[in-house]
Amino acid sequence: MILFSCKETKNNTSVKNESEKQETIKQEVEEPIVVNIPSNGASDRDLSQIKFVEQEELIPFLKAYGKENTERIVEVETDMGVFTIQLYPEPILHRANFIRLVKLGYFDTTVFHRVDDNFVVQGGNSDRMATYEFRKAVGDYLIPNESTPKYPHNYGEVSAAKYAEQNVSNASSPFEFFVVTKPDGAYHLDGDHTVFGKVISGMDVVEKIDDLETDGSEWPLTNIGMDLSIGQ
């Protein structure tokens, strides 16, 4: 499994035919999936109903999906409490992609797999076969960078992780996100990562996750899963 992350550290800045395409978009029907995941096991659901998205069709697909799915509030339930994310409208591809994965139930197979204390808490990955299988079903694509000075990496902002190697365009992982926990912001990430939302309640829960003990790779010693749902 390819791992995506915001590789930067706290103080380091490096770190066939059009009608057929439109018909494919119109015909897409994806039912919300409730997934029962045995520990490190495979999903017990048939994922074949999920539309596999190619890179070439990504932009028109997400734009169409976003118009039909306009939600902007997501509730994140964890073993340590609940926090709420409000998605920004302008990063239209990132918002649409995030909402789609929430509705499909992808994140419910994942954990908060990276904690860098007082920097970021990152989720959307796991070592479970279910996560791997879900990724294969969803698509093989990266999301074009939609960063804007309007949304810097302030404390509590939600941003997209990225594949750091050979990624000069700073395209985003479709599967992983992080919350900034650096009190004075992580502005060296601006431009390199796309901020697409913010935590509007429950930052105390995010801080509890931020305090977890980790191994040498910043993976928490205690797996904290998540259950994402559309909020009101």
C-alpha cells in the first residue's frame, strides 16, 4: 500500500468521448456502505458497487458529484470523543472527494495513523485489509492541488496529505487528511498542502489524540479508529 503523509516537519519547508464520460457520471449510483470490519480483516461487504475513478475522469466526476452532494459538515466519532469538521466550499474537488468517502464508509475502516505532538494528527490509513480493498475499489488517482492563501494552515485546520516523492504539483492523496495541532499554526505547509476545512467543535478530542504515545514512525501505540458521518 502506498503511504501518503505530510512529510514536512514542524520547522522544515522541504519535506471515449465526452458524452460517454457524462453518461458514466449520470449513471453512477453509490449506496452508502455500512462496513463491519474485523480487526485487521477484510470488509464483509461487496465493494463492486463502488465506481472506480480514473485520473483522466476525476475532475468532471468530482465536479458533478459535488453539485449533487452539497454537504459541508462531517462528524468524526472516535474512542476519545467526537469532533466536527466544517468543509470549505472553494476547494471543490477536495470537498466532493471527502464527502464521497464519508458516504461510502471508507474512513470507518481506518485509524489515526500518525501523531506528531503539537504539529499534526493524521488519519485515513490503517494496516487492515479492508482499507486496502476499499482503496482499490475507489480509484487510482491524486487530487489536483487547490491551496489558496484564503485558507492557511491555522490551528485546527483540516488539510490533505500528499505523496511526497515525485510530486512537483503537490497533488493530494484522496484518502488521508490531517488536523493542525501546532498552536501557532503550520504555515510552512501553505501551498504544498490543500486546506479544505476546519474543526469547529471538539478540538479537545483532537488534542487527546495528539497526546497519544507513538512508536518511532509516529504511529500511535493505541489504534484510534473513526466513524465519520454527515452532520447537520
